[in-house]
Amino acid sequence: MCRARIHRKEIMMPRHKDCITLLDYSHDEIAGILSRARKLKAERGAADAKILHGRTGVLIFEKPSLRTRITFETALNELGGHAINLESSMVQIGKRESVEDVARNLQRWVHLIIARTYSHNTIVKLARACSIPVINALTDLYHPCQALAFAQTVWEHLGSDSRPWIVFIGDGNNVCSSLMALAAQMGYNFTLACPAGYEPPAEVISACSEKAEKSKCTISVSHDLVDAVRNATVLYTDVWTSMGQEEESSVRQKAFSGFQVNKALLAHCSQNVLVSHCLPAHRGQEITSEILDSKQSIALDEAENRLHVQKAVIHYLLS
Ligand code: CP
Ligand code: NVA
């Protein structure tokens, strides 16, 4: 069996209680998690990976999910723990009882909360109100586990010493903000190519830019798609209308119509450019099937790595 080495710094780092945004995690902490993910992937099923020893994680999802829910549940099981799927309609966080009361009760029974919420503030309140770890499984603002899976996939394709230039095409949404945070911490250049008015919140851009200054990379926003992609190592895209924005769908379709990842766009990039998408994709809108299913696409590798990197996050928080 191939035994991947653990990043030495992983062992030395003080731990955070939660995983809410990658802006809280340093370069070395992220590298440690990625290194652990690589090892867990190489040694999938090994008995010594069962670090949860019967501990229980609860999953609360206010929005639909395929990848995140399956990978977290599988991760908890494979790490020797148990997963409880709590129907969000049963809990009604903030309606039937306060966010804080939900957290205070859960911490008396389980060891980990994994939550997908509409408002980012809900997960922040959950985390603040309890002593057990809380993992962000996507909010309106961030999707840190997606960005970590992307980074693991880039390491696999380009090497852990690579410094890719990430160009995100489309909406400055939760996935974009987490990739921007990842890039800022890891020292990767990052450009968002979007129509004017669809940038991430100004506070996210300024927090990432501050981190980027320290890690000596650039974070930029461009409204000129062709110009933005010229130096790209990886193109990334996501749906134009995220969960919860359905009422804006037709306005967004018009606004983003010139921001599709397709063969014509790739003609302006390096021949080796990689392409990714967090999935689910709206084929024919933000990306064509021809590109999503091409050899350059690493989207499914990234989906696969959700399992391994989330195990590594659980390991980091609970071992
Ligand atoms: N990429 C992602 O988070 O997929 P799901 O919404 O299916 O979980
Ligand atoms: N931006 C998308 C990501 C889905 C994984 C959404 O929030 O719907």
C-alpha cells in the first residue's frame, strides 16, 4: 500500500474549534489538512484511520445536497463514527427554537455539527454557542470544504509546490469567495471574471487582499473575460443562480450570458489549462458539456476528493 507522508507542520499546529471560513486557516494549516487528506485517500479503509471511535456527527442541511451530504456521511462512517441526518424541517433552526438553543442541546449528545445554512450568520451563531466543532457545509457566503477539495485536486494534478493562477468565471458567490480565500492563504494568484455588480461582498475581497499581500499573490476582479483568462492555470465556474436566488434566475441568465466556459474561451488560454466546477452544473449555461466532460476537466476528481479532504478536516478538529 502506498503510504503518503504527513506534512510535518500539521502535527505542530494549534487547532481551531470550527471550520467556518478558510480566512481563519493559515497556509500551514491548510497544507497540513491537504497532506492528511492525501494520506487518508491513499490508505482508505485502513484500521488506524478510525479516529472517531464511535463518536457521532449530526448533519443539518437547510438546502439540497448530493455531494456534501454523501461525502460527510461516508466520512463519518469510515472514520469509525456515526452520522445522524437531522431533517432541517424538524429542527427549524431559529424558528422552533433559537440557533443558540439548538447548539446548546446538540453539544450534550453529539461530538460534531455539520451544517448547510442559508444565512452565514446562522452557522456563526451555532459555532459560538457550543463547545463542539462546527463544520460549514455551505452557507450563502462560503463553501470552505469545496475549496479544500479543489486544492487537493490541484496538488494531485500539478504537484503540491505548484502556484496555480485560478480564474473564477461567473458569479462572485459562496464558492468563489472560498476559492479566493484559499488562494489568498496559499499564495495563488486569483482573478474573478464577472459582470459588474456580481462581485463578492467588499469585506470578503478586502480580507482576502490583506492575506494575499502577506502571501505575495494578487487577488483581482475583471469584467473582461478574455483578458482575465490569458494567464490562467485553472478555470473555475459555478451556477449563475445559487440556491436561494431562484427568483433572480432570469435576470441572472441575461447578465451572465457572455460568461460561459466553452471551447471558444479555452482558445484564449494555455493548452494545458485545467477546468473545474463544484457541481451540480447547468450544462449549456455556465459551462458546455464538451468542456465539462473533457480531459481538461477535474470536476469529478474534485468531487471525489470532497470525501478525503472532509475526513482530514474532521481529523484536524477531533483527533
Ligand atoms: N458541490 C456541492 O457542494 O454539491 P452538493 O450541493 O450536491 O452538496
Ligand atoms: N453556488 C452554489 C454552490 C452549490 C454547491 C449554490 O450555493 O447553490
